[in-house]
Amino acid sequence: MKKFFPNKTALYALLAACFVVCATMGVRQTFGLYSSEFEISGGTSNTEFGLAIAIHAIFWGIFTPVFGRISDKFGGYIVIIPALIFYSIAMFLMGSNYISGIWLQVNLGLFVGLGLAGAAGTILTPMISKHFPNENRSKAAGLVTACGGLGMFIFPILANIFKNISTWQLSFIIFSIILLLMCIPGLFVKLPETNVSESNNNIDNRSLSEVLKESLSHRGFRLLILGFFVCGFQITLIATHVPRYVQDKGLADWTGMAILALIGFFNIIGTLIMGYLGDKYSKKVLLSGLYFLRGITLILFIFLPASNLSAILFGTSFGLLWLATVPATNGIVAQIFGTKNLTLLFGIVFLNHQFGSFLGAYLGGFFYDKFGNFDYAWYLAIILSFIATALHLPIDERPLQKETVTP
């Protein structure tokens, strides 16, 4: 049995990515907790708040393949460092009460979007996957994604503590400092090692148009893109609007925080399990089953009587399914096309995920302001679950090319 880490570069890159993703994904998980605070302090409506989340989702999606292309050629740290700086600036400005009107859209929209595009799990997962052979790739991706789940568990709890002992603004200032400190581990995310006597197997010198033409002509790649749209719609709808939803159902104020924290904690378990299973079984079948279980979980949460117990069970069950899509989706892309353009190609898949995120965030707020509830958004999320279940089954996972990963 081969050792898990091919070399020290892979070890350092994986550890560094885990720290960065823990912070970037953790901070993002807290935003839904502040919709009421933004409404009180800045007069922000649910539609405006949802729009800001939707804007950062789109910028996150658009710039992920752009940053992915850069990192595929020069190394992850080239995009991670400036992204963290943008993210940190956004948190500092919002903590300084720049949350009204255009400031909300610039800070929570544009700057946070750029920060996540260059330093979230969606770009660091394929960066790290490039360091590992196929038999360990899903496990490595699962570890990075699981650390994002750890942040998603820790940071909502921290946000709640800071709000109770001081003000909500304090948490934003502290999170800004933490994000800036993540530039230190970010420096260690570099390109994989290669033997100097060989050409660099991890760099593809074809033009961008040639790479995109090959990938987009693959039917399975197109189906994967459509399926990931559903993931984006569901998780952004939940992360942005479920705290307000449970408040409106008469549940305790801590319930929204508990759901988001439980999602983060059980996401760790779910992604590690999916990473392990993805190296042993068909990834498309695993994804199809995951989306089916998401639909069932949403049905039970929406149609059963609201209670603290049902909220806790929802956070637990949906947490197991939260970002467990990432290792398998990333793994299918790597399995079909190899790792030479993995960060770029996963970025293309993720872009459509963010179109779903845009609609999940925006439509949730729009439906709430128009109809006084989130019901239509939930119904749409349930229908999309079963569409995604069907979309993944026809995917052809066979590799288009052979690749060599050089220790």
C-alpha cells in the first residue's frame, strides 16, 4: 500500500488548506445569523440582504475558474493571499457599520465574493487534489472539505458568543483579523512536485478555448454542471434564510445558530465518509443517492410540526449531506479529465453551482418579502433534489486520458 502523502509539499499544502478553508467557510456560515441585525442597524430588507448574498455567490462563481486557471499555472498561494485580503477588508468594513445601500452590496457582495473565489474550499479542494494519485484523491478532498465543516461548526458559535458579550460588530472585526492571519498558511499552497528530468505533468499548455471545448463537449461534464446547480440553490437558501425561518415558526433564538453549527459539525462526518466511499464506489451513484436524501430531509423539515427537536434533527441530517457533494464531484472531474486543469474545470462546474446559490439567496428573500414566508423557495428546493437525483445517473465516469502523478 502506497503512503498517503507523496511528498512534503503535499503534506504542507494539505495542512495549510485545512486552516484556510476552516476560516473562510466558517465565516461565511455566520452571515445568515445577521439578517435581523442588519435590518435593525442598517434598515436592510430581506430582499436586499438576500441580494448581497446572491451577488457574492455570483462573483464567487465567476472568479473561481479565473483564479483556478492562474493557480493551475503558478500555484495556489498566488490567488489565496489577495483573496484573503479582500475578504478581511469586507469583514472590517461591515464591522464598522458599512452595511447600508451600496456598501452592503460591495462588502457582502463583491468583496466577500472575491475572497471566497480565491480562498474557499471550492478552489482549495482541487488545488490539493492535484497533489494526490487517484486512489487517494477523494480522501484528500474530503479532509479539506471536512475542515470547512469544522469552521462552519465553530464560527456560528463564536458569532453567538460575541453578540452576547458585546455587539455583532465585534465578531466581524475579530473575523477580519482571523482571515488576515490565514495569509500565513496560505503561502504553503504550491504546485505539486515533479521530477526535474521530466516535463511538468501538472501543467497543460493548451489554450483555454481548447480545454473548455474538450470538457464542455463531454455529456457527463454537462450533467455534472446541471446537478451542482441544485447543490448551490439548496445550501445557500438554508444558510441565508433558515435562521429567520425558524424564528418565524416561533422557535427559540438559539435554534438558527444551532442548525448552522450542527450542519457544520456533521458536515465533517459526511464529507469524510463521502471521501472514503468515493475512492471505492461509483461517485455518480453516491451523488445521486445524496441528492435523493436531501429531498427527503427537506420534506420532513418543512411538513412536520416545527419544534426545537425537528430543527436539531434537520441540522444533523442535512449536515451529513451538506458539502459531501464536493469530494465526489471534484473526483469525477479529475477521474474523467485528469488533474492538469482540475482547478479550472472544477471552477466551471462550481460557476453553475453559484447560479443556483444566487437564486437560492435572492428568491428566498424575495418570496419572504412578497408572500410573508419562504414556502415557495422550499418547494422549489425539494423538486430540484429529485431532478438532480436523475441527472447524475447517466454520467460516464471513464477517463478520457491517462495521467501520471509523479511523487
